[in-house]
Amino acid sequence: MAASELIQDDDDIRPHVEVNVTTTNPISPPPPQREVNGKASLHALSPSPPTAGEPRPESGGVGSLLMQHKLMRSLSHGLRRHCDYVKISVPEERTDRLPREWWKTGVAFLYAVFNLVFTTVVITVVHERVPDKSVSPPLPDKFFDYVDRVPWAFTVTEVNGLILVGLWLIQWLLLEHKSIVGRRCFFLIGTLYMYRCITMYVTTLPVPGRHMVCAPKLYNDSTGKIWRILRLISGGDSPRWMWWYHWFCWVLSASGVICILVAHEHYSIDVLVGYIATTRIFWWYHTMANTHAMREAPNNFLSRTWWNPIFNFLERNVQTPVPLIFSWPVPLPASCRQRYRMVEGGRDE
């Protein structure tokens, strides 16, 4: 193979030299570096000047390009082989700030069940103290003066209550953070039942209407009271686009309250106190739950409520407002999950 090279430097001008070189074997590797007293000699470290008749290596030679191409292919092949094993898992902040803590939900559920059972006990006890209608007639009520009694109205109230409970149960099952929402609802329900027990026991009022037929009094029959208690026991937000759901639930609640009064089953003061107690405790609780800075504020008067220690127990680890996220309550089968992972893996590749 013939090669010609023109070598020029900045300091001197060398004449044109033509050299015919014939190569039959590959270039032999350079000799090993000699060491003197454990250190490489200066001759080994310094590049040796090219001898006469030996061409200088080109900076963009074919060999260097081939080596670079081979290196890039090996790196890309290694990345493709190990891409499935190099994964960086970043924990979601929401998981830490919204812990499930199902055991607290269980405690709140037991609290609600206890107050429900306790309500039946108080009803049985108070029933023995209700004055007879012939002795103490119903108290005067302004609503009763203007609205006559409708016999079927109380049935509408009971049906509306069953529908609302069913809707709440379906909505609760579809929520992502159902454990937090569940324990809040159980606490509110249990607390309202406890308030009902206190008000019924402290002040015993005569029946609101002469149409009501009370069960016979048992007096000192403890066994009969227990059986009566057992018979009595056996007896979250939504998206804005679901405005119709808001109105539907509101209409059911409002019509149920009105039908209670129309049926003359409760006094107007009972309904008014129940509305105030229900709405205030709901608003106070969720105001403190959604405003984390208020929990430890020195001038927060809502923290002086008697149930504030229970609130701190239930909401201690909830550090942010609960977002409205729905999820499928039943986990997908293993085959569906595996197919989903394969599809996601194919998209990543």
C-alpha cells in the first residue's frame, strides 16, 4: 500500500517526502514500559518521535471510529439488558400524609355501636318515666297548630333514611381513603347518639301527640326490659359535576325532617336542636381536620371542645385534607394485573 504525507510545522518547512510502505502483519504492540526503582522511566512516559519512513497516525482514522462504534453498541446493549433491573422507587408523599390506620376506624366503629346500643337502653329506661297522656297532654307546638297530622308522613321519613344510608354506603365503598372518611363518620354518628341519650334522660317530655300508642310499662321487670332493648337493636363529599347527587340527598334529608313534623312524631324543638347539633359538630370537626395549623394554635377555641382528645387520637397522623378520589373496591384478579403490567412494560419499551 502506498501512502504519501506532507508534514509541515509552524517553525520550519520540511521537504515533500514520499515513502512506499508494504505491510503484511498488523502493527505490533509497543514494548512494555521499563520501571526503574518502581517508577516508570521518563523514556517510557514520553512519546517517542516517529522514525524516518513511519507515518504519523491520523486523528480521525478508521480504527478510532470503529472502536467508538463498538463501544457505543456494547453500552446500548448493556442498557437494554439491564433496563428492567434499574428502577428507582420514589415513595408518594400522599401515602405518608394520609395513613389508612384501619385499627382507628375499628375503634371509631365500636364507639358508634356502643352509643347506639346505649341509646336503646336509655329509651327503655326513659319509657318508664314518660307521663300518661291523660295526666300530661302533649305540649303546645306552633307547627302542630297550623299543620294537621299526616299518618303516612313518618313512613316517608324512614324510607328516606334507608335510601340515604344506602347511598352513603355505596359512596364510601368507592372512596380511595375510605378508612379516614369512615372513622370520621362513625365518630360523628356515635357522638350524636350520645347527645340524644343525654337529652332524653335529663328532660322527659310527654308524647307529642295523642295518636301515639306507647308500649306497656315494665316497672321492675328487668328481664322484660332486656328483651325490649334487644328488639330495638334488631330493628365523604362528591364531585361538583354530581350536583344532582347533592340536591337529591338534600331533598331526601329535608323532606325527611319535614315529614317528622308533619307526622307529629317529634316536637319542633327536637328537630331544631338536632339540626344545630348535627351541623355544628360536622363543621367544627372538618374545619379542624382540614386546617392543620389550627390544631396546635394557642388561640383556637375549637380545641376546647370535650371531644378534642378523641379528635387528636383519630387525626394525629392525617397531615393534609383528604382528596376526593374514587377507586374500585374489589381488587383485580392476578391474571388481569399481570396483563396490565405487560402492557405497561411494552409502553415503556
